[in-house]
Amino acid sequence: MLKKSIAACVAAASVVIAPMTQASEVEVLHWWTSGGEAKSVAYLKERLEGKGVSWKDFAVAGGGGENAMTVLKSRAVSGNPPTAAQIKGPSIQEWGELGFLASIDDVAKTNKWDSLLPGVVSDVMKYDGKYVAAPVNVHRVNWLWANPEVFKKAGASIPTTWADFIVQAKKIKDAGYIALAHGGQAWQDATVFEAVVLGVGGPEYYQKAFVELDMKALDSKTTEEVFKVFGELRQFVDANSPGRDWNVATSMVINGEAAMQIMGDWAKGEFVVAGKKPGTDFVCVASPGTSNAFTFNVDSFAFFKQSDSENQKAQKAMAQEILGSDFQKVFNLNKGSIPARLGMARDEFDTCAHDSMNAFVSSAQTGGLVPSFAHGMAVSEAVSGAIYDVATNYFNSDTSAAEGKKQLVAAVQSAM
Amino acid sequence: MAIGRIGIYALLLAFAAVYLMPLYVMVMTSLKDIEEIRQGNLLSLPESPTFYAWVKAWGSACTGSECEGLAPFFFNSIRIVVPAVLISTLIGALNGYVLAKWKFRGSELLFGALLFGCFIPFQVILLPMARLLATLGLANTVTGLVLVHVIYGIAFTTLFFRNFYVSVPNELVKAAQLDGANFFQIFRHIFLPISVPIFTVTIIWQFTQIWNDFLFGVVYSGPGTQPITVALNNLVNTSVGGKEYNVDMAAALIAALPTLVVYVLAGKYFVRGLTAGAVKG
Amino acid sequence: MTQNAHKRSGIADRLEAWLPKIILAPTTLAMIVCMYGFILWTGALSFTKSRMLPQWEFVGFLQFEKLFANPRWDVALSNLVVFGFLFIAISLLIGLLLAIFLDQKIRGEGAIRTIYLYPMAVSFVVTGTAWKWILNPGLGIEKLVRDFGFTDFEFRWLVDQEMAIYTIVIAAVWQSSGFVMAMFLAGLRGVDDSLVKAAQIDGANAWQSYWHVILPILRPVFFSAIVILSHIAIKSFDLVQALTGGGPGYASDLPANFMYTFAFNRAQMGIGAASAMIMLFGVLAILVPYLYSELRGSNRG
């Protein structure tokens, strides 16, 4: 009922709007405004303009797309959504259910997307069995970034399990360094929490408790254990961390103030900008206990229904271009992630990216490939928000592990 | 007594220093290069001041897939702010005139309702307003954005003018009426000439509010008409690859410059304007 | 304005009589639709199960129940009480104090006044980063004082769960107290000198003449200042966003931020709407009696 009425609204409004838009044009809402990202978007724009499609840029940055989503919602309500918008994960399904998204299935069929994309990625891009979105990249979130220099000075070794992490971090702390560089913002707290969940509980538990939201798994001893380890980490973070941006935390690892950071592969860009080389100046390994697992975070563009047939064509041209190997290469070299499409030439990517590509393929076979809940890939915005609240509050207080578990169960239940 | 005065001066200057600190930090940072910011002291003077950051923020910093700095958005803002300020001020003047001197049954209630109504958190109205603007055919246009600013600015402009006009003696209005002057004649010949101070106050207030607005600007603008605050937000909110704090600060200062200039140049009239209307409720 | 004007036709007279209402009509219409209409709309929305976008399936008080079961809302609400009270009280106090001192025939008054006033001119999107640095223990005040040799000095409210909300108060007072100062200064300039002199002849000292004579005259200034300040307090949003992001954890969250987050970023529009209604009722409970008494008072005068 609702879907229909909204769809009708959209249809009615777009009839009014249609004459205003020009032929063959895409209006793209995104929040990629910084250095490398902006360059990548500009590259896509250039490619499209080469094909006679003009690009209307609608950039709204801030807080991982929070402002952009507000804008998108008010545009949708006013019956005037953009041609394409940067949306990801389960949100694509929600927009699909509300009847806003356009099928680009024919582009996908002609270009054989089903064989180019891994199943976990293409599932996210489809609504009702049809492609409505195109992926630009795959981020691995469960990375540990380390400064080997600091480890050497502290006589510590890079940890491979969380139990080991605590031992090594103590050594580092005793040697006068900050063990874990961290920015105390909700999403960063959630990113570390996620790494602990995966490392302590393993992919199967992760999948059950944090993707399927199985209450039995969530309300288990394992969850309490997760909170215990997560709580232990409080002592390894410096007191000034609350509110710190993630890139500032990364620079603490770069300049040897801190030993480690747990952060997605976008952190690599900071090391590269500072002139550091992977393997020698910094080390990238899977976060403790997750070497056979991969939490993925896929950025994508979803396509909104257009009434103008020229714009529909432009929309499809854009979809095709996004999955083209040129764009996938340029974009992901700039952003530190790996291409969403498989089987691309690897030589221009660095060793961290190679590790990521290997883990992506192997973890898909062993069941270790899981969506990141800290980055909106696993559960609805409401549930991931609830997890954020519990994780960030827990990490910044001295709540007990048992209490943490109780709060988490209650928060998730209320948000479902 | 002399000691007392020294104490007063000391206190006033101490407060002035505190008030100036954030501005000082911003200006200094904008003049340093990125290396110096990384290692440097927050309050230290730049070793070799450079305008690199200012030039980049104005003309070549990225705010999306385009990298033309804040310059184009600066003019977008002006196109929004000027009409919005003028219209809301004029309406406020007339409203205030009526509410102060032409009271009718329920006019006080109306005024109270207006004051209370603007306590609605603006985040709440985003979606219904978007729908309303679409119905009016004004979605994502400059006109629509101006309309929104006018509507939510009226409460305060009305408050300012009403409080100011209340202090005009009723006898003056009555005498003019006896002379046969009508509603608009009284406004034009008696009220307008004495209104310069309160116009100054209201225009400064509205200019500041609308120029600094981000929420309405981001939601109701379209591509190509985004105001400067949206561009600033895009510029500052970099998530990847080397944050340039000096450029951020220079951009922030550029965005704040018009309001700062207005306060510095017209600040005197601001207090004078408030003086004229302040003591009468 | 001639005698001829008396001979205006009946229609013109009637039009004239209606003019005040006609003038206020557009404002009234805008107010009814865009303020009260939208408040009603939000009220209705708070009884629905709306998630990502408004949808009109009613669920009774469920969203309010969820809201009050949410520990984050408790924090936000009690923060607003603490923040609102301190912000308004301190701004009034500092504003009044500075105005009284500035009113003592100070040399360079213009420059000092401008310095006090300028924070009002810049938004927190702009000054947020600077404040973040100044309040950050590793960069700002704490480091500065320690560099002077006081190595035990601590000022770490920004990163302290219990104290973070007070840093919001500091920055907010910084922004608004200058404006309050200007209003009081204006008020003082408007006070009739003879009143003060009369009080002094009666043997009042400076303190007494301020307390008993001048402050009562400034009552309307207090009114305007309180209306404007409470308006700013309720809507404080940028401030939290820029300074603490609501952290550490969500310890410095305010209702406006809570509402925005739930309505737009969490796809829980129903809860967002419910929180907005609670905010409005709070304003209603506190402000309306005040507005009423003040407006009625001014009517008599």
C-alpha cells in the first residue's frame, strides 16, 4: 500500500520534473570529496562525458554519508531523486522495497556481471533478483596496521590472536609507547569491536549473531567473552583518544608514537602519502585471529527510477562504466581498496592489496567472508546504530562484560 | 577608585583575550604549512607565513568532483542571502508595526504562537517542507530556499521590530490619525524614519543566521546552487589521504569573512539599534 | 495628511480597518502550515512505525516506549537540562557583567565590544575544529599550561565522559555571551540617568543602585535574551557535532542530535519524531508560562 503510494507520488512528480532535466544527463549524489576519492569521481565523470553523458555533481560530505542520506531522503520525498546515489549494503534493499530503484539488469546481462562479481557482492546489488546498483570497490575492514620499528624497540612481536595481542600490547605499553592508536568516535569503536567479534568468536558466530541476528548466538557466553577482550583494550588506548579522527590515529602509527591501529584498508593511503612502503616501513596483517576471514565493505551506486528515456540511457551508460576495468583500477588504486570485479590485472596494486585479493577469494570458499556491521553492510541502519551505541558506550566506560552483553541484546532487540 | 578601574580594564582585556583565542588559532594555522602544523605548537606564530592555504581554499580545493575552491559557492550564498534577508526584514517590520500599534483581538496570542512555533527543531521540518516545496514547484531551487529562510526568520524579525515600535508613544500615532494619515502613511512618515537602528540590528541578525545556515542549505539546494557552508563542509570533511588543516582553516575563515566584516563595520550600529528598542518590552 | 482624507469612502475605511489583519495574514498562514502544521505532522508520525521514510501505519505509543527505554535518550535529555540551565545562566551573568563594566566610559570600547560580539558571527562548522584543538589535552590549554612549567596541570574535560558536556557549555557561552552583552549594554544606555542619581542621593551605593534600580528596568532585556538563548539551547546541534561528535561514547549527546541521528541516519523516523515531540513539550512546559506572564505584563504597561 505504502510502496504503491510512494511510487505513485514519484511517478506523478517526475512527470512534472521531467521537462526541466536535459537530455542524457546523470545527477550523482555522493560524498567523495577528498583528494583521491574526488579524483576518482572526476575520472568517472570524464569517461562519461566522453560518451556524451553530462554529469551533474551533487557532493555532500560528512560523517560517512550521513548528510548525503538526509538530502537523499528529502529529494525522494519531494519526488525528485537524483539519477544515482552512493548507497550501500542492506539500505539498497530498503530503497528497493520503497519502490524507488530502477533495474539495470539488461546492462548487467550484456556485460555478464554475474560472472564478474563474487556472489556475496552481487547479492547486495540486487533487489528482487534484478541489479539495481553497481559496486565500485571492496574494502577489507579487518586489518591491523603496525609500525615494525616500535615493535622492535619494545621487544614485541606482531600478535596473531587476541590473547597474544594483550601480551604484546603490555610489552609495548611498558616500553613507553601507545599500544593501540585509536580515535574515539562511535564508528571507530565499532570497527575495533567488530574485529574482536570476528577474532574471538570466529566467522560462524559472527554470521549468526551479527548478520542473522540470532538471539541465542547473541546472548551467549561467546558474546560475553568478546566484551571481556574488548574491555581489556581500553587500557591500551591513550586518554586523549575521544573524538580523534581516524587519520590522526594512523599518523600516530606512522611517526612511531603508537604501535598498531585496527582500521580498514583506506588507512593505507595515509601511509603512502607519508612516503612509507608496505612491508618495510609499515606492516599490514589481518587483525588478530582473523587471517582466514574477511569483513567486507563495498561501496556502490544505486540507480533511481527516471522517466526521461535519455536519462535512462545515461544511467545505464554510467552503470556499465562503473564496472569497466579501467574505472575499477583507477578508483581502487586511489582508494586503497580492491576492485569489486574479479580477475583483473594485479601488477599495479601493492602487496597489501594482493593479500586482500587472495583473502577475498580464499575466505569466500571457507565461509570466512562476512559483511561488516560497523560499515553498514550486514544489518539495517537501525540495528547497526544500536550496536554502535552499545559498543561506544561500553568502550568509554567501565561497564562489565556481562552488563555489556545485556545491553547489546536489549538494544538489538529494540531496533529490530 | 583608580585601582578599581585598572581591575575593570584587566578583566575586560582578559575576556577579550579568551574570546579571541579561537580566531587567533585559526588565523595562525591558516598561515602555516602542513609540516609546521604537525609538529607545532597551537599558539605559536608561523615561522614563514604563507598564503598558499588561502589561495587554494578560494580557488582550487576540491569540493566534489570539481576542484574550484569556494569561489563559485560564495556567489551562490549571496544569491540566497540577499533576497532572504531583505524580504524577511520587511515582513518583520510590517508585522512588528501591527503588533505594536494596531493590536486587535488575538494579536498578542498570535505573537506568542509565533515565538513558540519557531522552537520547533528545524531537523523535524526537513521532510514535510521538502514535500511542500515540491508541491509548489520549488524543490531544489534558489527561490524555494529563500522561501524557507524567510518563513523561519520571520519570528525573530517580528520580535525585534515589535519590541522597538512598542516604545514609540501611542499619542504620536493617535495624533497622526486625527490628521487623517492612514496605516501606511503613518508607517512611512513616522515609523520608517526612526527605524534605521532596528533595521541594522535585524539585517545583521538575519544575515548572520542565513549566511551560516547549513541544514536548509544542504537539503533544499540543488546541484550548482549549493551555498558556501555546504562547500565548506565538503572541503573540511575529507576522509582519506592527508588532511590539510591550513586549507581547512583558511576556507573556514573565507566562509566567515562576510559576517565578520559586517560585525566589525556595523557593530557600532548594532548596539545602538538594540539601545533604541531594548528597554521597552 | 489633509482634511480631505476625512472624506474617505466607506470601503476604504473598512479596508483600513482590516489592514492590520491582512498584513499579518501571510505570516499567520506560514506559521499555521510550516510551524504548527509540521508539528502536528511530526506528532502524527511519532505514532507510526515509520522507519526510513514516513509511512502511516499506526502503532500507538510504541515509539515513545522505545524512546524512553533507550539509555542514550536519558543521557541526551539530562544533558539538555544541565546544558540549557548552565548555558543560559552563565551567558546572562557574563553578558550582564561585561555590559556593566563596558558601560564605565571605557577607552577603546568599540574594539572590545566587537571582540565580544564576533563569535556570534561565525558558525560552529567554522570554529568547531579550533575549539576541539584548544580543549584537547594533548594540543591545547593543558599542553600550554604544562609547557609553562605547571606539569601537573590537568584540563581534560573534552575526553572525560562526566565532563564533556561542560565543554559544550564553554563553547556555547563563548558564542552567545557577547550578544547578550550587547543587549544589556543597550539596555543600560537606555536607562534614565536621573533615576540612578536619585537612588544615589537616597544613599544607595553603586551595587545597590544596580540591584534595586537598574536591573528591574532591564527586565524586558532579560525577556528577549532568555527567549533567544533558550532558542539557541534547544537547537544546539552543530556545536555537539563539531566539538565532541556526541562523545566520549554518547556522553555529550543533546536531544537535537539524538533526533537527527535516529530520524535520518538510523532509519528510525518514528523514534526521531517521538523525541522531537518530547522536546517541544519540554519547551511548552517551561516557556509558555514565562511568555504568557511577560506578554501580559507588557500589555498592562
